Amino acid sequence: MQNRIEITEANLRNDRLVLTSEINDGAERKPAGRMLTDSDHFAFVYILEQDESFEYVILNEGIWTDLKAALDAGLPVFLHIGNTELELNGFHDELGYLIENIKDNANYGEEMEERVKRIFL
């Protein structure tokens, strides 16, 4: 995927989950409210809109326990990028939908299904 934003840190706070990236380019981004999976790399991907293109926030398996905790607690998820914190709208609905869809679904690959089950189900 082009236009990738790699998450370097996930911090659970009392009222939110903050995902941090090392990008500091000052670009204006908007949450698209959509997610997809990258089953080849065992990641969920949140989509951002930037001008006329998209950027992909890569949520690797290393932060899935934090995603699960935020999902269970209903905490909003924010992306900290540069000097901006951007709420990732629709995150819980999209992630919940993907988790349910992956469960018992060989289309995502057996390994992706097992890893998702181990953390989220």
C-alpha cells in the first residue's frame, strides 16, 4: 500500500486510545470512517482522506491488545500525527464489523483468522 502511516506507539489513557506516528508533515487529513484488512501483514487499516488521495493508518498486531481494550471500554480512538490529534470516526463500528467478518471466514487466511480470534474473541 502506498501512503502508509505506521503507528509507532499506542497509549491507553483514561478517556481515549492515542495512536502515534512519527510523521510530522503538517498535511491536513480527514478520517474516512472506513477500515479494511491487510491479511498478508496481519494488520487492520484505517483510511484517511488527504486532498484527492487516501492514506492508510496501519494497525499492526503489536497494538491489537490496546485496540481490544479501547473497543471493550468504548474509548474513542485518536491519531496523533505532527501537532494534531485526529479522532478516527467510526473506528469501533468498522473494527467490530471486520472482527465478526473474519471469524470463521477462510477468505482472510487461516493465520489471520487465528490471530484475530486469539486477541479479539
